[in-house]
Amino acid sequence: MNHKVYFDGSVQSIWFRVSDGNASVGVIAPGSYSFSTDGAEQVIVLTGELEVKLPGKEWRTVQAPGAYVVPPQSQFEVRAGGDVSYLCRFDPPNRTLER
């Protein structure tokens, strides 16, 4: 396991291995955040809700237990009005993430 802290502690996650790749579980404090990714990511909102802006898309709200997929090699933005928890699955080789 590996604990990662972003944005002065406002976003924190614990990374771990799963049978088919890597994942993280974390929390997001209220605020606006910009992220970048190398590989595709499937983000499942476990509690709360996020506004999400994916590349080339409009802002949309994702409420628990909703999910969204971030394309590889991209930047995306999220806004949280309250505390949010999430599970993120990272795209291992030869696997397609479902939306």
C-alpha cells in the first residue's frame, strides 16, 4: 500500500494492488481540483457527489454510487461541494474499462 496526498491534504488516497492491476480508495474535501492521468481510470463515487469535466465534455454531476471513465493521457477536473469518497481502478494492460 502507498498513501498519497494531493492539494495540501485536501485529496488523499491509498493505492493498492488488485488481481488485475492497481486501484486506490480515497477522499476529496470540498473544492476544485485538476488531475492528469497516464492510463485510463474508472472512478466510482462511493459517497457524496462530484461535478466532473472530462476532456472535450461538459461538466456533469456524478452521485454515489455513480462512476465515470477518464481517457488515457488526459487532464480532467472535479469539483466537490462536500466530502466525497471514491474508488479508482487503473487500466491494466489489455483490459477495457466500462463506463
